[in-house]
Amino acid sequence: MSTSAVPAGGEERELLPTNVSPVHYELLLAPDLDALTYTGDVRIRVRVNEATSTIVLHANELEIAEAAITSAASVQLQAPLQATSIALHADDETAHLVFAQPLAAGTEATLQLKFSGVLNDLMVGFYRSKYTDAKGEARHIATTQFEPTDARRAFPCWDEPTQKATFDVTLRVRKELTALSNMDVARVVDAPGAGLKDVSFNTTPLMSTYLLAFVVGELEYIEAQTSGEHNGRPVTCRVYTTPGKSEKGRFALDVAVQVLEYFADVFGIAYALPKLDQVAIGDFEAGAMENWGLVTYREVMLLVDEANTSSRARQLVAYVVSHELAHQWFGNLVTMEWWSELWLNEGFATWVGNLAVDHLFPEYHAWTQFLVDEFQRALALDALRSSHPIQVPVRRSSEISQIFDAISYSKGGSAIRMLSSYIGLDSFFKGVRAYLQKHKYANASTQDLWSALSEASGVDVTQFMAIWTRTIGYPILTVTELDGGAQIEIQQNRYLSAGDVAAAEDETLWWVPLRIEAHGAAGAQPAAVLSTRRATVPVAVADAKWYKLNHDTVGIYRVKYPPRAVANIAQAVADGELGTNDRIGVIADAAALASSGHSNTSDFLTLLRAYSGETEFIVWQEIAARTDALAAVWAGEGAAATAGLDALLRSLYSPVAARLGWDAGGPGEDGLVGRLRALAIRTAGFAGDQAVCAEARRRVQAYFAGDRSLIASDALGAAFAVAVRTGGRDEFEKVKSYYLDPANPADQQLAALASLGHTADPALRDELLAFALSDAVRNQDLHKAITSVGQHESGREPLWRWYQDNYDLLASRYRASM
């Protein structure tokens, strides 16, 4: 093996040899959008750290035709010296270059490589994305996705986060095409070859290879500038799309110009680059990618049809833009020193992205939505034995993709939320500003962040946060009332969803902020912390109408109360005395404890009765997730069980559907009300509410007959799903046609695709599974078509057979995918 195992912070990593390191790249790429190939020439100025005649760098699925080296420090190497050997090692994605004469230590040299590659269809590296032009003809753009380790698919390089360098990029393209890279354009000149131009960009700051990016194609854009209030000068922002779509980028553009100034303010550092481009890409594996100055997105994550896009999709666009722009500081300006620190990038961006959305759009209730989208998602994954710590050792490149998950993003963001709540936002951002200032244009570790936050807050952050980032799992707190209700005892143990924690798995003692809230009780201690196995807390619960731990659902843990306390909390829910975040936390904990066997399912169902008068969508969203899980567990237990569960769901959701009706309350209606309407229609319809099912089919028929006013944008996906589920081929084909029409909003197209999987007709289900593998469904969207099939008992076995039958095809298609 060419790479060397290097101890770093007690963790062995397989890294490139350190005898040579890059300083500056001059990169020329010439993509051919007809042949779907490209050629390249890169000149890399390197620093020679140790005398050597061998250079090892990364290259994956490239052809290297020539390699030569020059060094002004060596008389023998002042003219280009050709490599005597160029060996490509597919196993570790490296190129080994051997020269007849050694490079002297302490000098600089220039390595020149000529290479070529394919614009692949894997959505990684330098790849192609297809779209249809106004004439209905297929076209391509060339774009990039390098995180975590696919810059090496585009050009030979040192593809590790700490191997920062500067870059001069030139793209040789047809004159009618637009070429983009991280920096602004320095010059455009005619290039050799008919109808070609060289677009050269200004030199980048010091940066990691995974943040480099290029896009080439027929593109149009809209433009705006930030106010310059906090950046010291206005920053030009653009949204690029394929022809005819640019105006759909207006909402994302408006978000970007505000968020760039907001982050410059809270981070205390101006945005580092002269421009910010955001590009909508048709074929895109991730949701978005934070390439410095050239952020790329799935179309559905960037484009908004003002008249037809759902409110949920708008909020998602606002969040994704904010998340990616947070990375321009946290990740790009200061980069994690290795992928085991991925959470530093993603956990922080998850938290601060929500902070920005809450700042710009308080009506979205972003932090409440966070509890369902991120917090509970993290707790669900981290309750499995197969989970991993937030900071997870990564030895080699092939292991990196495994940690792009809900632990790094959602639990990481939840840990930041818990910490910032404890030390206060002022102290938190004071520490963040110091961290960014100290490590800008360099790499940093989690410990560097803890040190900055400790100094800013006067609290030893390392002492308690290391437990959360380096330890798998989280605790369940069991509450016992003592001394006739004069105080409570709280004991912590590890929580597993399987409910069978062994002694060897229950050794961690977490630092747990208790955040106790009590109604009418004296002596409550909202700042109390549990750091031992058990402790008593003087809360006079006997005098309290109710009490609750984890106020606002900030701490990463579950709580098990004694029966009397559960009854009192249920009454507090029914009486409207608990805040929205607490109502979510209570029902989520109750469902999780029933699932793990810490309590009875009947206890959860009894608690549900207290929510019959609930009006908040996000609370209902959490309830729906829990009742869906309950229904999935009981599926296949017979007609009586299914009928009982359907009756339960109708009792919960049919009154909500009836109260809200089908028609939106006008342009001033809260978007969350529209989402609740959709949730109630879908759930009641799937549970057999005949009135809802009939109305869904009627409105869908009228919708396709031309009356688009009959279904509000937020309810369209739900109406499609219920109509397909309870209808036949006619509904199926109409909804399929909606998906295939590119004039429809991207989010609604995907909602239509997902609706098709709800069909109860086995023949239509099989048609859908075949359709999912066709060219009509983008590779990135296949899961939208098949996931809903598995949500119904009748579809699970056929879906499993389909997966087995098509395994080889899927493995080949997604071989480079995370």
C-alpha cells in the first residue's frame, strides 16, 4: 500500500505520504459536452519536505498521459524531467510517479500532469447532468461533487482536508456556454480550436480540494447584492439555472442576500470571497454542496414556484440555503482537520441554519420543526446498537461515507443546541467568533472549538461535551418521587430502543441538563445538572399541579415518570399548559418508552387522548410519526388489529380534516395550517375515512379536468396519495402524467411520484417498480418511487423481491454513492 498509517490524536489514519505537499494548483479543464469526456492539464507547485524521487497523490478513474517535474533549486531539474513510471492504484485511488533524479528537501518544484476522464453519470467527481431544452431535446451540463473524496475523480491532487492550497482554474469551453468556478472571472480569451474560449478565474484563498467546483453549460441567472452592512461591501449573489427556470430562484436569492449579512454579523467575519453563486443541478445526489463561492443544489432544494410550491418546500429551501451558507465560514474558512470531525461542519451548520431561518422567517417556527426533523431523528438512530459517536474514528477514505448520517448532522446539531442553551447565546457566539478568527484559512478540531467556548463562557465545556461527542448513545432518566413528594430522585441509564441494555453497555455517565419546570412549585431548579448515576433534587412535586424535566425539549435524553406524574402531565397537555416543544417531547418520549418496553403501549395510547384538542401542525406531525410506527409494528397481525388501528387513526385525524376542510383560508393562511390539513387528509384517508377518500378522488378528477383551484398546493401530495390508494388506473395514470410534466414545480412532481407507490393494485405497483428504474426517474429520485410501496403491508414482500432481483443493477448504478 502506498499510503502510510499515521497516528494523529491517538487515531490511526491512512494518509498520503508527507514527503511532498501541494502549495498551488494551475488547473486547465476542457469538457466536451457532446462526447461527455474531458481533458486536463494541471501544474502543481509543491513543497518538498523530504528528499524523494517518488510522488504519490490521489487519482481515481483518470488516465494520466504525462507527468513531469521541474525545480529551479536543482540544476538537473530546471528542464522538465519526465516520470519514468506512472502507476495508478485503484485500490487506494492513488497515482505513483517515479523520477530518475530525486527532489531535494526544503525546495519547491512544479509537477505537471496531462490527463483525461469521463463526465460520468454517477453524480460524483466531474460528472454530467441531463436536462431537456425548450425543443424537447436532451442536453447536458458538466458539474462537480467532490465531498468527501471525489476531487481525485476530476484531476490528480492531494485530496485530504489538511492539504490546503490555492487554485487558479481555467475552463476551456464552447463560446456560447457559461463557465463557473469558485472565484470571479479574471479574463476570457479565445482558445485553440474552433469556437472555444478559455475562461480563467481569480486565485482562490487557501482551501481544501473537496470545496473546489466547476459548472459548464447553457445557463441563465438572476442577480442581487447584499446590503454590505456587515460584510463591509455589497456581495454580488446569483442563482444559475438551465434555460427558462431562473425566476424560480428568486426566493433562494432573497434568502441568500440576507443570510450572508446575518452570518457576517453573528460570526464577526466578513464573507471571504468576492461573489456567491448558487446553481440548480438536475442530477444531484446530495441535497446541496457548500463549494466555496459556488454552491450547488438539487433543483428542488433551490427553486420555488411562487404560485404552486408548497410551504414546506419553501421552508426547506430557506433552510438548505442557510445551511450551505453557514459552511462558507464553518467548514470552508475553517475546515475540520479530518473526516472524523465531520460533525464540526455538519452539526454546526444544521444548528445555525435553523437559527438563520428562525431569524428571517419566525412564522416557520424553525426550532419547533427542528425537534421533529432533527432531534427525534437523531434519538431514533442513536438508540440502536449500530449507532456511532458524533466524533467517530475514520481510518481510510472508504469509511467516510458511513458518517454522513443523522448522528453527524442531527445529533451534532442537537448537541450544539443543548450546549448553546446552557452557556447562553452571547457566550456561545463569542467563543465561535474567537474560534473562526484563530483558525481561518486553516484546519481545526473539536477540541479547538471547546477551548474557545470554554474561554468565552468561563465554563469548562470540554469536561461535559466530550462525553456527548465521543460516546455512543444517550440516557433515559427514571424519576422517583421521595419523601411524600418533597423531592425527586433521578437515575440515568443508557437508552436502547431494544430495551435490553447489558451492564457492559451501561457504563457511561452523561452530563445531563435537567431543565426542570414545575407548575406552582417552589424551589424548582431549571439549571440543575445530573452527572452521577443518580441524584436527588429538591422539587416539591407534591405541591405542584405538574412537573416536567427537559423544559423546551433541549436535552438529549428520554424521561420516564411515575404514573401520577404522567397523569398530571397529560392533564397539563389537555389544559393547554405545556408549550409546543414540551408537548412534542412528552408524546415522543411516551412512544419511545412504549417501543422499548419501558412502559406499556396502552400508556402511550392513553396519553394520546390528551392531544385530542391539539391545533399545532408540528405536534401533529410528531404524533403521526408515532402512530405510523405503531401501525407498522401491528401490520400483519390480522384484520381485527388493522381495523382497530384504523379506527384509532380516524378518531384522531378525521375531526381535524373536517375542521380544516379542503380549501385554504386565503393568502394570509399560515403555511403550517396548510400542512396540517394535508396531514389530516392523508392519514384519515389511509385509515379508511370514506368521506375523505371520496372527496380526494372527486377533487383530483376535477383538478386534472382543469380546475386547479380545488386543491391547495400544500394538500396536493396528500390528495394524490389518497386518490391513488383508493382509486384505480385512471387516478394512477393522471398522477403519473403530473410527475412527467416538467412544467410542474419540482417538489410537487416528487410528491406525485411518491404518491404512485401507495396504489393497492398489484399490477400498478409492479408497473411503478419497473418505471422507477427507467430513464423517466432520475437516479437521485428512485427512492421517492419505492419508499411508499413499503409503507403498506401488501407492498413489502414484492418490494423486497424487486430489490433482490435488481440488486446488481442498483449496486452498479450507485457504486460511488453515499
